[in-house]
Amino acid sequence: MESVNNLMKQAVFNEVFPGGVLLVSTAGSKIFFQAYGYANIFSGRLMTRDTVFDLASFTKPLATTLAIIKLISQQKLELGQRLGSILTQFNSTDKGRISIENLLYHNSGFPDYRPYYKVLCKLEPNLRKDALRELLVKEPLINPPGKQVMYSDIGFMILCWVIEQVSGNRLDRFITKEIYHPLGLENLFFVDLDSKARQVKFAATELCSWRSILLEGAVHDDNAYVVGGIQGHAGLFGTAQDVLSLLSELMAAYLGSPSTGVFDTDLIQMFFKQQEHTGRVLGFDTPSPIDPSCGQYFSKDTVGHLGFTGTSFWMDLDRKVMIILLTNRVHPSRNNNKIKVFRPKLHDRVMKELINNGLIK
């Protein structure tokens, strides 16, 4: 994997990102696990394999979606359930008939993003969560439910609300109690901005203009930050090792050999089954048909996700390959987009090495 090592070093040199961690696993064995560059360019602190990253939109599949799976397994929720039957605030709107399935497939009709933080930051902190929910109820649909796929943060903010309503617990507490803690994942967590910060080594993200701080151990996403750090679309932090451990358990469940019983095989297989007309799966992403970020070598049975802060994971369910790339590409500015070109190059290089070394076919 020397060529992969060199490519990562070159990326740091070319300022694709200040630092990163790359972890590659095949058939349950770690093949490659290295850290590069800087966790904080201002202090000069180096990246290490146990650096904790702001995982950004990993929150959608690895927290919110898994919480929905757990509620379904507990028979407290169904994919076909309508929003209005769970959250009465939506009953008198055109959103009441949106299903949980629509929200997970990103075809609910909601827009992709709204800068709610610009309004919410003017309110007292204890009023912001309720105010956000009022904005979600009022948010106009831009498509009829079920008709068009549009990747949406807003849909997952609503799923967070659903989870908290049905479980009677806050999202971070529910997912930790039901999934992370039983799997021994101490380094997958949300950072509650209203509580004392954890004393761990975080990768720094943006020097933010509207917050006037360097973000380090506080969620980068503006909308998640303004409501305290816990949301359904962003807010999850973690290490590459704990992301791998969670993905490995999902892979085992998908293959019918779960080691802990935390996940139900039938449910995981259902969530990972691609829709015929869209190629999408529930709650996770699949490779784009044109210029996929995971490169050209992953099989059609692949799920994964990207994170705005410079994170990605891809899991080839057929070949049992997992590639986790965690970087702080938004440090010190979100305007650095070089990672878009780098990601597919890296994944192609890794997969070629695995093939050439006879580790996969």
C-alpha cells in the first residue's frame, strides 16, 4: 500500500486537507490504518489514529437511521407510518402524509437546506429547539412526497424529532443507550454544547466568521450548532476505529452473522436493498452513476456516505471492503473543495492495490 501512503502524503502537501486518517478493511481485517498531517494548523498538533473528527453527515446513517432501525425492531415505529400520526403539529399541513420511508429515501418533497441558524441565533438558547420545530412545520414542500429524490438535511431534522417523540429520549441518549454502548463504542458521540466538553483530541474545523471562534470539539454545521449540537443531520463525532467497529457490526448483520444481536439481519438487509428506479437505499448513500466519489471499482452492492467536513466511508457489501477517510478539509475554511477531485483517485488507488495483492477480486 505504499502508493496509497504516498498519495495521502501528497494530499497534505497539496493542501487538499491539513490532516487525515485513512482506514482500510477487508473481510474483517484491517489492511491499512495511518494518520497524516495536522489536527490543528495553528497549534501544530499532529493528527493521530485516535483523533476525534466532526463526522458531519455521517450522523444521518450512523445515528438517525440506526435509531429508526432500532425503533422499528422494538415495534414502536413502521416505515410506512405517516408523519401526521406521530407529530400532530403536521396534521393540518400538506406534510402530514409524508412517510418515514420518504424521509429516509430523501424523496419527502422537502428542500435540501435552509439557513435556519440566521433566525435562531437571535433567540435565547432555551427557545431555539422549539423555534426550529416551528420552522420545520412551516417549511414549504418543493415537490410532492415520493416523486423526486432530493438529498435533504431538513428531512433528517424531522426524523430526529420523530425519534425523540417515539422513544421519549433525546437522540444522542437513545442511540448511545441502544447501540453505541452495547457495542462498546466509547468514541462515537454527540457533543452537547450545553454540557462540559469531553477531554479528547479533536480535529479542528473552521475558523468561523459568524461564531468568531475556531471550532474544535463543537459541531461545524450551523443549524446543528445553534440548537445545542444534537440534531438528526449533523452532530456526531468519532474516531476512524469506532466508525469501523460500527460498520463491521452492520456488515455482519447484513451477511447474517451478527456478533452481538444489536442489529436484526432482516432489517439491515431491507434497509440496504436498493430501489429499482432510483438505486437508493434507506438512510445511506449509494455510489453516483456518474463520477462516484468512491471511484470506479466498488460493486453495485455498496453503501456509504460523505460528510461536509471532509469525511467519507464506503462499504462494499459484496467484496466485504470498507474504506474510511476522515479529514478536516474545512480547517480553516469551508471554501477548500480540493477533496472532491481527490476522493475518487484515492479510492481507485486503494482498490487497485487490494486487487493487485490478491485481497479481493
